[in-house]
Amino acid sequence: MKKALAPLPPMGWNSWNTFSWNINEELIKTTADFFVESGLRDAGYEYIVIDDCWSEKQRDSKGRLVPDHEKFPNGIKPVADYVHSKGLKFGMYSCAGTHTCAGYPGSFEHEFVDAQTFASWGVDYLKYDFCYKPASADGPNLYRRMGMALRNCGRDIVFSACNWGSDNVHSWIRGAGANLFRSTGDIQDSWTSIANIAKSQLDKQAFGASFCHNDMDMLVVGMHGSSNNEFINAVGGCTDVEYQTHFALWAIMNSPLMIGCDVRKMSAKAKEILTNKDVIAINQDPECRGPFCVRQWNNPENVFSLIKPLTGGDYAIGMFNFSDKNAEMSLQFYDIGLPYASGRSLELYDCYKHEVAGTFSERACFTVESHGSLVFRAKLVRK
């Protein structure tokens, strides 16, 4: 019996955000090396994923995908074997259309042969995009087809559906067999992009769950405008405060955590954000429950808390300030199900400082800096 895949949101790295088309065997191998050396693997990141632009522009005479002979002169399987030798898993990219978004062969009407090819190469994860879909083709059925092909290819391959939130994907993608589904357009390395994506998903938290996670796109933490892609660079990156808020949002909203920066060159602060064990634990909680939102009464569009039930009775509380100046977040415990009459308070453990911030009754009130956040692990205690 095959095992069930992706009970928790996948964690790893994807080549697109920083490198886009400029990928090769050496990049993938050195990234895998650094995953081990830097402690990223030990922090829970396990997938090394090659995105678009890895293949030749034409299939071979048998209709199979062919790796680019210059970028991957030894083929894909030796690269996968190298990644596996580091105790990591290996991922690749294809597309539900006739061509990928960058114009390489897609898997439209080649789903079963491509799934078998990926399996033969040792692929563990497939990101499946949505460009160049024939107008008359049914999008949901294309994902069902690849889902069926992957489930019968002879290898366990996590299916990452990337249709950018089209066709009300959240309403049908679980039945297509996907393990995660992109619910948004492409992220950019800017605060505006991060904030807009997070806001767009506040009403979609009920649709992600174990084995099928709501993917808010790859992380831009630590990029600081370093992408070779003009669209991703946007206005040139974010502050470390904004990257920390980005990571906290993706973590508490149960998005897969797929790093997008060049980890070989990331700053000490970027590493601190990406390896924060207390925030990662919230994302990787076994129950994968989506959070609910409580808004600050006098600034509801910009200041809010996300509250997520955790295994064992604790709660994750994230406080977020999307406004351009410091703001107060006063969380009334009555609004999260804890009345004063219960005789209980909340002990708040600060997931950034890694220490107890105090015990609070009725409410907790903090000042949150502009574009900043606070993340707590809350434990019920008797007064």
C-alpha cells in the first residue's frame, strides 16, 4: 500500500523566484549541499525543486521530455540521486498546457508518459502550472488527469497544482488528487504583493487541510531584490520586518514553506526568520487547522489577529499590522472563545523572542510596528 503524501504543508526550496531561467546542475547540487551545511534540512526543509526552463524545446522521437543538454549535461536522474544522497527530496516542474509558461513542452495529452518519466528519474514532487491551456480544454479535468497519472506512475510524487486560484480551485482540487494548490497569482518581492496575497486568502482558510494544502506561493524572504526576473523584483525587495511578517503569515495560514531566495547567500537575519523553530512548529502542527480572523475595532482593514487551534490545546496567535505606522492590536479573549467567567487566562509565549511574554486575562494588548507582526503560542492556565 502506497503511503498518503503531504499530511503537513511541504517545506523546501524552488529555483524560480531568484533564478527563473538561469538554472543548471551545479546550482541544484550546491543548493542541496547548503541545505545540509546551514541547518535548513534539520529545520524541516526537505524538497529541492527545479522550476521552469529545465528541458529542451522539443520532445524526443518517442514523445518524451528531454533535459536541456547544456544545463543538465548528465540528465536529471544523477541530479535527483545527488539530492537524495543528502537526505533530501527532489522536485520538478511541468504544465497542464501545451507549453510551459516560458515556452517549453507542457504535459497536455502527455500526462501518463511524463509521470512515468518523472518517476524513472526519481522525482518526489511535481509543480504543475497552468499556462497555454487550450481554451476549450476543461481546467479541472486536466488536473484530474495528471493526478491520476502520478498516482499510477509507480512512485510516490507529491502533486503541487499551480493554477493561480483560477476556476474556484479551492472548491474541487481535493477531488483531483492534488496535495497542494496555488490559490493566488505569482508573488513579487514587495510588501504590497505579500499583503495583497494574505488578504485575498483570509476567507479561504477553511479549504486547506491535511494532504491538500492552500499554497499562497513561494517565499520571498531574504531576496532583497536579487531576482533576475523583473516581474518578481517589482520595487526591489522588502525590509527584514516585512519578511518576518511574510513568513509568519504563511506559517499560521498553513501555506507550504518553499524558500525562494539564494540560500547560499542569505543573510543571518533571513536564516533566523526561515529557521525559527517556534514559527515552523505552528505551520507544521499535525492537525493543520486553518486560523480565524479577529480584527482591531478601530482599524479593521489593516490590523488583525489570526488564531489557530494547535494539537494539545494550545493556540497560535499572530498579530499583524498592514498599515504604514505603528498600531495597537487589542485582542479580546471573549472573541476567541475564552470568557472571563471561565476562570482561565492565557500564558503567551513569544515565538520571536523565544520566551514567555506574560499571562493575560480578558485581553492582550500590544503595539505592532508598521508592516510588522507578533506571534505567540498561547496556553490556557487557571487564574
